[in-house]
Amino acid sequence: MKADENQTLEQLRKLRREVFDPLVGDHRGSIVKRMGDGWLVEFKSVSDAVRCALDLQSKVPAHCSLKLRTGVHMGDIVFDEEDIFGDGLNIATRLQEAAEEGTVLISDVVHRSIDQRLSELFKRAGERVFKNAPASIEVFQWSPPGSAPPRVAPPNHTQSLLIGVLPLDNLSSDPDQEFFADGITEEIITTLSKLPNLLVVARNSTFVYKGRSVDVKQVGLEQGVDLVLEGSVRQSGSRVRITAQLIDTKSGMHVWADRFDRHMEDVFEVQDEIALRIATELQVELMAGEMARFRGSGTNNLDAWTAQLQAVEASRNITKQAQADARRLAQKAISIDPGYSAPHCTLGFVCTVEARHGFAANKATALEEARECARRALKIDSYNPEAHAIDGFADAIDGQLASAIHKFNKALTLNPNHADVAARLSLTLSFDGQVKEAIRVARQAITLNPHYPGWYAGVLGFALRLDGNYDEAISSFTEYGQKVEGFGHVDLAIVHAETSNLEAAREEAQNVIKYRPQFSVSEWAKTQLFSDRARLERDCVSLRSAGLPE
């Protein structure tokens, strides 16, 4: 309205006349009230209501540039003359307000009441607490094709903005400086993650745009982010120039932009300055304790910083050689700057990977080294969330689930944006029998990392399977196998066996043997961390019934 009042009103009238009114009539709905740019509609059938909402959101983009939010609930209402009242109306209104632009948000009672084919179009979007509602309500969201998954934020971040940091462009003539630009990008992501009430998309989700010319509005649609930070790095001799622009993905307008010229030895201060400027622009208030956590304990030594980045990059490949390389590089960074906490965490992570995947000569020794790395990192920087996460990962691998959950939660309290930690917490919660919370946390991880690695799908599928949600579990495990060849088949064999589809279970068992010729049920059982041994035994029975060897 502010930009063009006449054009907006004309689009609204056209939308009502050509799309909205005919669709409501086609789906046997009754328009109860028009409220400016909103409509309240009653339907005799819950399926009619949902189909009308989906048809509406699918057709609006072709007719105008307006964006609609749609909510659907099923409940009792009371007619009084020409108006309606009731708790059902209150929830429907809250759903509409909570919906993201262009989506349809429905309550769990609606999701349970529609047929399977229709319900499969919706994805779980967590639990919401609505004003005047007696309890939290599980909600499900339909989004247009190509959209990011529904946002599932931590409970205390439900109103937070979601920001994506695009890889900074390397404007230097030396292509070797590409690594330097990527490193500064990662430092900015890490620093922004410490800001309260700000959700930051994980690195590997925004790095898919590296080297591409992108439209920030399209990034907003694909990643589900409200804001995008983009910029460039140019290094010349001993000086470096970094530019940064914060852009609103819905309007495409710049919220803030600035340029930073620094000597190379002062370059590490830039990410703090950028984060503080963003905090100011978004009116994020930093308390004294948050300021201390925000500054952290980094390094001013370029060689230590470079070795740490190289160690992290190597650690992302789960092979024995890659982990050995990561170990060597992390130890190099520590030797250069012993007061730099990050490489201690990287070394600790390597230890947990070596213990988990059998790369270490002695599992117990590797886990103790990981814990010692976490202790050293925390001694340097008591606010380091990664150190708590490493400590928790070691406990989880060691079967100490309650302790692991506590430490993962501590890490996420310090940094709610750590998607990998959220995914590991979900896995641990599942093994501990807390499957509802595991599902919520897994979806939270996917919100923070829309281009998530395949193992996230496996973590979500695992929680869904334990919760008895077999259809969604099958979908997640299938996705896992599509993203990482050879994975997901063991769980699919269990799902099909549990649902008495032995033919499908045996087909998946053959896939297991294809990719893991030495697989045996007894050896697999040793890698499982269930607190409920009876649950583990049921899974073993399922695998045996699928035809897998003891």
C-alpha cells in the first residue's frame, strides 16, 4: 500500500473477483466475513477447506504479485446474526497469522482428518503456542514447489529472523585467495551465530551459491531466509578490503552496507564489526554476558588461522586418511597459537570420528583425548559451544546418553544455530527414547541447514521410525540413500519388516549386503546406543526376518 496504493487495491479486487470468490464457490465454502485484505471462510468439509487453500495459493502467483498467508483449522463455531465466534475461529486466525507468505498452515486435527494423499503434501512445522490456546498445537505446512522446508525454530527463537551469509566474492587477482575469502565468510557465519534472537543458516547451505550470480529474492525462497548478507574480499599486499551488504529478501532492499579497509593483521576484527553493525540495524540488544560470549577467543595469527580452516575442511570427509590430515593440521594450528580454542575443538572432533568409525587403535583412548581437547578449549574460552558439543559427542559414542543430551543442550544454548549439533542431539534423543523431541530437533536442524547433508535425513527418519510414523520414515530413508549411496537400507529393512512387508524388507536386505558384504546383525547391534535394550532386540528380530545374517 505504501509503495502504490491504487495498484495494490486494484490487484486485491482482481484477486477477489477472478480467483478467490470462484474457488470458494467451487469448494462449497461460505464467505462469512471480509476484513480488508483478509477473508474468513467456513466449509462443510475439512478436505474442501484444505483443497481450496492449496488451489488458492497455487493460482495467486499467476494473477498478481500479492502474497497470501492461509490457515486452516477444524473446530466448533457459533453463529450470532451475521458473525461467528468460537475457539475454532481463534485457532484458525492464529494459524493464518503464523503462516509464512505463500504457504498453507494447518493444525494437527486437520492433518489427521484429511486423506493420506492430501496429507502427504504437508510437512511437519513443529509445535506452536498460540494466544488464548490452552496447550501447544502441532502444525503442518504446505509450501510452493522449490521452497525451503518449514521453519522449525528453537522454542525461544520462534519469532527470530533467519539470515543467510553468501560466500564473499574473491576480487583479488590471485585465485589462491579464494580460500582466504571462504575463511572470512565462515568466520562471519560463526560470529553471527552468537547473536541472540538471530537464526543463521549453516555454511554448506549457502555455499551452494558460490561462484554463481544469484537473485537474493530467489535465495530467500530456496533457503527460507529473511535476510541475506553478501559482499566481497580484495587483498592487495599487506592490506585487505571487505565489503558487506545486508539485504531484505522479500523487498530486495538494502538494510545496511559498509566497507572495511584493514591491514592483514587486523582482518580478524572485521567479522566482529560486521556482526555488531547487523545487531544494531536489527535492534538486537546484547547483554554484558552476551558481549563476552560474542567476542570469543580467536587468533590474530594468519598461519594458525589458515591451518585451522584446512583442518576443518579435511575433517568433513569421513575417511581414515582425511581424518589423519585433519589431525595433523589441527595440531599444527595449536602449535602455532596454543591460545586459539578452535583447533582444540577440531582435534576433539577428529578424535570422536576416529572412535565412532573404528579409525582409532583404541576407542576409549580416542574418546578420552576428545574430552581432554574439549577441556582445553573451554579453559581458553568458557563460552565455546563447540567444546561442549565435542564433549557431548564423546559421551554419546560412549553410551552415556543423559550426559550427552545435557552437553548438547548446553552447546545449543550458547549457539542455537549449530545445525550439526542439533542433528546429533536428535539422534541421541532417539536412542534415549525421547522421539517426539528428537523429531522436533531434527526438523530444527533442517531449518538451519536447508541444503542438509544426507545423514540429517537418516537422523529424522530414525526418529520417525521409532515414533511409528512409517510412511514419513520411508521417505526420509529413501532420501538418505539418494544423497549418500548405500545408506538408509538397514533402516528401510526394519521399517518394512515391522509393517509386515517382508518382500520389500528382503529387497532392502539385499541392498545392505550389496553395499556392506560383511554385514551381520550381531556386529550392527554393537554400534547401536539404545537405552532400551528391548527396542534394540526388536530391531534385530526385524533384520533377521528380512534375511540378514546373524
